[in-house]
Amino acid sequence: MYGNAADCPHRVRRYPSDLTDVEWAGVRDLLPVPGWLEGRGGQPEGYCHRQMIDAIRYLVAGGITWRAMPADFPAWDRVYAFWRRWRDKSLINEWHDRLRDRVRCVEGRDPEPTRTTSRCGDIIRTRSSHTR
């Protein structure tokens, strides 16, 4: 993997929200490629991506505040900075889209949804409307 992104590939699961090894294997390759590997500058990350994702999952699952992050995760401000950077650069959306595409392919479905609806049920977009 990239830089420090996989320094702790065999992290001991401590919390129900932690990724299992099977989950990690499924999402690891879908993580966005760091800019420094693509010649866009920057440095290798200072923390393992699995630890950061586990920390964010813990926060979401437990409904805790950033400052209440357990001490066995990276410091709360580093986890928050990681999450904020991913949010600001739309990497969370990119990762979500990659995960969705993989799930749809595993299910034998086209990676691209064929229809999107609004809350009131009106069809906003269909694949056939784009091809005409």
C-alpha cells in the first residue's frame, strides 16, 4: 500500500465498529491514491488509513465527540484533520462511489444506477433519457 497507509495491517480489533480483516481487504484497494504518489506533491501520510477509518467508524457508531476518541486511536485532532481533508477534497464521495460500484458489480448489476428519484418520487434521470 502507500506510505504509511498500511503500517498496521493486522491491527487488533478492539471495538465492534472496527473493520474486520475481510472488510479491510474489500475496501483497501478502493481508497483514493495519495497525491504524492501521482506527482502532485505532499508527503506520505503519518497514520495508517485503517486506524483512521476505524476511529471515524467508532465516532459515528458511538455518537461521541471528536475529543472523546479513545487513546488507542491516533489523536482526535489528527483523525479530525484526516476526515476534514477527505471531506473537503470530496474523497469521501469518491470512496463511496467506488464502494457502491463494487457492490453493484458483485450483485451482477450495472455499476451505474439506471434511475434516480427525488423524495417525492419524481424520476429525475434515467439512463434511456441520456441516450436519446
